[in-house]
Amino acid sequence: LPRITRPLADILHHKTKGSPLFVKQVMIELYKQRLLYPSLSRRRWDWEADKILAMKVPENVATFITKSFDRLPSEVLSALVVLSCFGASADISLIEVLEREIKQPLIAPLEAAVADSVLGKKDGKFFFMHDKLQETAYSMMKPEERCLHHNLYGQALAFVVVREKDDRYLLTAATQINFGGPQAVLDDNQALSVANLNLDAGKKAMSMSDFFSAHRFFNHGISYLQSGHWNEQYDVSLELFNLAAACALMNAEHERLKMLTGEVIRHAKCFEDKFRAICISFTLLLWSSKLPEAMQQISLTLSSLGEELPVAVAQSAIHYQLDHTKALLAGLSDETLLNYPAMSISSKIMAMELFSKQLINYTFTGDCNAMPIIPLKMVQTSLTYGMSPLSGVGFALFGNYLALVKGEVEEGYRYVKIALSLMKRMPSIALDCEIMYYSAHTRLRVEPIQSANEHYIVAHRGAMASGAVRFAFACAFVYDNNSFWAGKKLGLVVNSIKETMKQMIFYKNLVMLALLRPICRLSLRLTGQSDVHQRDDLTNIFGETYKEGEGISSKLPLVMLTECFAKFSEGLIFREVDKARDSIQQYLSIQSLTTVNMSISGGFFRIFYAGLASFYVGRELDDGVLITRGTECKDWIEKLVVSASTWNFQNKAYLLQAEEQFCERNFD
């Protein structure tokens, strides 16, 4: 009936400008999008009027409407040109501000364009009904004049940002000026203002965890700097280059990163100004598996700051440093530590960061003997010179050393909790995730494993949001690894591992990729992909062959240990005695089965399965030495039942005790 269909007819007339040639096509498009459909209950056709009004028109309809542009009033065409500079749509509130600033009618002409079906209007936005319409409006400007238009609109919005101290339009203003480019600026003073505007826009994008946009703003800001900027515009140059380098690391743009850090190191006036670029360079060396070079450079830099780390660390030196640290801490309550004065000497603050970085290098080289010197140094420095945000990292590592290595779980757990409290007292977006990551290692022994493991996910989210990608990957690796060995549903674990590895491939983090690869293969074999463990690459896991980083295992002891652990566990699970035997022997050639890496979580999983595998191989091959190794692992787990958590370790101890009795043929 006409009275029922008239609303739809009015909409179709509006969409097609009354052309019968396009009515059928629009009707078909409505049906495809389920905006026009038969209603069985109402026994007639029904439609979504609001959605149809907002729907973009088909291309040939857009072409038809485009040809009618010449008939639009000049005021409407001018307004469409302005709108087209902002893309397919723009907020009405932004257009109102722009209308006021550039003194040009915009709102009324754009409303007229809505009536002519050139634009749509919904949710506080004007939008072109088709990309072709936006392209046509944009092409009405001469190519050589477009940069001037963008610059005009961007400068107008930037003026509002500064005048009203309101950054709502900051990103849009910077984007518009950047579309105009350096050729549109009037003079050196305006170029410097634009560079600062891009600096502010990049910082805002970073605060929103949008590191791609932030990197783009910083790079644009650099492009507006004039020749001689390191002398005449030093502060803004230093900040732009440092932040651009940080974003380049986050976005895996390594060649760009090298150029940016190189510029800072060449032109910075003092070591303190070079420090941020130097640290980013160290991180890149680690990611590229160039650990010896990274360790040497950090040691040299520490020496220049008056801090020395011994090349070879004797256990007697560790014991001396531990006694000295405990003496400094003696009598200090938790409240006293939390209210300690702040560290103010810049060289000590920088040294604390380098200590933290060197620990990561020790972690991958597997130097468990030297590793404790780092937290001991960090705690001593904090107690002597005051607390910094990195002091929380030092106390978390110190707690791990006591709890995981020395077996002083209660005391270690105390310092882990102090570290978390320091994090709240001295918050740092970039460091909070690091403190949470290290603290979770000890919490995993004291608190129920399944719930404690979730702390790594919380730390991972914080790390990704802050741009601390190296700890984001560490958290993801530990979470996936612990989830697998703790018995989480295998399908969920496999999916999580694949997503983590895809991120590592994207960010070119070869070291972390090599660490996760063995557990990925074992997980896939357990799900029935029996050929995966035999291949040298990950073909078909990600839909492509990915072999980069395969050779890292021969360079890094931690990766070798991880591969051996996965292989002897695989031999145990699938009853492949030769594989289990060879992998255990290779593991023992690097370190003992009960050696604990204090900066890597879940070492007890490794010791537990090493015990099971040793008992299995020893029993099958009548190898008394391996049975003795299994007993050592059993004794180690039994200590955790008493000192850590009965809930987490009692059943593991029972199982190892049963395996030991089975090897002794004691079936009672």
C-alpha cells in the first residue's frame, strides 16, 4: 500500500536523486545487506529506515551524483572541498570550530549537501556517501594548492589547541599540517612550531598506545627541523629523535632505529643526553642475538659511570655481597624501606637501568653464577643513594634470589611484596610491568600456580600499552610455557603460543622466538600433528615457512637448555627412551638438572620433569647415574613442599617418590 511504502520511497528518491535507472540496483543492495527483508509475521516487506539513510550509495550511483556537482552552489562546493581534506568523514563539532576560525560558511552548505545526497549525517558526523564523491570534491583543488589548504586548516585547529589549552584537536591539527608538508610553512619560526606540535601529538599517541601513529608524528616533526637544528633547536631535536627511536623499536623498524640512535649519539652534548639512545641500541643487540657485543657495551658503559661488574664471579664474592646486603637491610622495616629518600644522582639512576639490562643478558647466556650480583648491586645502590623506580626491580630480583636459589622462600616473598609496594609508591608506566614480571616468579611458588600465572598476562598488557615490548614478550613466553606445563587445556595453549610467535615474528625478536619454538613443536605433536617435531621450520603452522633464527640455539645456552627440556619431556611423554637419554645428557653438559635461573619463571617445572625423565631412562637402561639424578630432583621438590607451597608441590613430590620406589623395585 502506498501509505506503508511511502517512507521507503522517499528514502530511495533521496538516495538515487529520483533516477529510475538506479532504483533497482539500490533495492538489490538493500536486500543483500538485510536492510530490506520479508517479514512473515507482518506478511509484508519490512526495512531498516535509519540504516538505509546511513548506507553509502553504490558506485555507479555515486558517479551519477558526481556529474551533478556542477549544479551545486559555489558555497556548497567550497564547503565540500574543506570536508574532503579530512577524509571520508569529520565530526560536526570540528567543522563548527573550523568554520569559526577560518571565517568561512561550512555547516549550512554541508547541510544542503546532505539534502542533495552528496553527504550523510549520523552520530555527530558529516560523511560522504561514497569514496568517489570525496575524491571528486578533493580533486576540485589544484594539486599545487592542496598543501596550502591542509596547512590552513591544521594551523587554525592548532591555534585553538594552544589558545584553549584543549588537545581534543591536537592529532587532527598535526595530521592536517603534515599533509601540507614542510613546503607549506611560511618561515623557520612556523616550522619550529610545527615540529613542537608533532612532538606533542606523538606523545599523546604514545599515551594511547598507538605507537605507529606516534612514530609517524615524530618523523614528521623531524622533517620540519631546519639545517643546523642540533645547534639551534637542540632540546626539541633530542626529544624527537629519542622518542622516534623508541617507537621504531616498538614497530620493528630496525634500520630506521639505527639511523635515529646514531644521530643522537653523534650530536648529543653530554652522556646523559645520549643515554636513552644507547639503551635502545643495547636492546636491539639483544633482540638480534648479539649478546657478547651487548654485554661488552653495557660493561664499558657501567665503567664510565663508576660501576664495575666482575668478568668472572666467584661464589665467595657472591656470599660476601649477600652478607653485605643483608647487613644493610638489617633492622629496616617494610615501612622504612617504602619511605626511603629518592635517588637523585643521575649516574646512579643510569647505572640501575644498565644493571637491569645486563641481567637480561646473563639470563640468556645462562650464567646463573654471575646473575645474583645484579640484584645485590641494585639493592645496595638503592640503600646507599636512595630509591628510584628501578629499585622495585632490584628488590623483586633480590626476593627471587632468596626464594628461588637460596631456598629462603618466606624472606624472598617479603621482598617481592616490598617491590610491588615500591611500584605503587613510585609508579612508572615503563617499569611497572618489569616489576610485576619478576615478582610473579616467586609468587608462582607461594600462591596457587594457575592464579599466579595470570600475573604475567596483567604484566604483558601493561608492557604492550607502555611500549616495553621486551618484557611483553618475556611475559607472553613465560605465560604460555607455564600454561603448558601446568596442564591448561591444550587447544587454548596452542592458540596462545601461535599468537605469541606471530608477534615475535612481526617484531623480529629472534631470541624469544627461538625460546618458544620447542614448546610450540611439542604442543602441536600432542595435538596430533606428528610431523611437526621432525621439521626444521614452521611450515604450515603460520601458513608460511619461517626459518629465521633457527641457528640461535647453538649460540645461547638458555635456548639450548629450553630445547633439551622440551626434547627429554617429549621422550618421556612418548616413551622414546633414546631421545630422552640424549637430551638429558646434552642438558647436563651445560648445567645440572637442579640449577635455577632466578630471572626465568617456572624452573620447578623443569626440575620436576627432569626427575621423571631421569627415573624413566635410568629404569629402562639400568643407568644408576640417571636414577641418582632423578633422586636429586625429587629431594629438591620435597624441599619446596615444606618451604613454599604444599598445594603446588605435594603431588609432584609424591609422584617422584613413587618413581624412585619403582626404580628400586619396591612395589609396596
